[in-house]
Amino acid sequence: MKVYGIKTCGSVRKALKFFKDHDIAYELVDFKKEPVGLDHINKWLKHVPLELLFNNKGTKYRTLKLKELHLDDAQKIQWLADENLLIKRPVIEFEDQVIVAFDEEKYRDIFLR
């Protein structure tokens, strides 16, 4: 299982704590050290909607003033590839699934079965 995010993100820290507390092995891929490109983003988008993956509530979105640009879907996807901190975190690749964000109840259903 791969967990994508950044170590300083609160949601990523909660997810990692959940995995540690339940002895679930994972590999952390830090966006700041190993950015993901357009191919990877498009692979995720086969499993989750763009609205879930694109974080329009975060600091990076506000800092870049992207709301003012009225981006279409193709532009949003390109921004995700160019600026990984716009990706809602964490993104988890588990078996044939892509799970986005931290939701303890959902994690229990998926990882503790």
C-alpha cells in the first residue's frame, strides 16, 4: 500500500497514525520529495472523481488564487500535476482502490476487514 501526501499535513498524520495503531504496513510517498505527474493523476482519476482529488479548500489553492481563473476540468488536472499540493491528502493506493482523504470509519471498513 502506498500513501501519498506530505508529512506536515494533519490528515496524512491521522492516516499514518491509524495505520501504525493497527499494524498496517505502508509506504509514504512525500509529494515534496517525489512529485507525481500527469500520468499518475490520470490513473487516480479512473478511480475517483476530480472533485474529490482537487483540493479547492486548501492554502495552496487560495495562495495561487485559482478560484479567480475559473478552471475547467482539463486545467484542474494540469494544475494537479504541476502543483501536487493541490491534491487532497492523503491519496492511498490499496489493492485495486484509490482512497482520498482521511475518514476513520471508511478506513475501518476498508483496512480492518
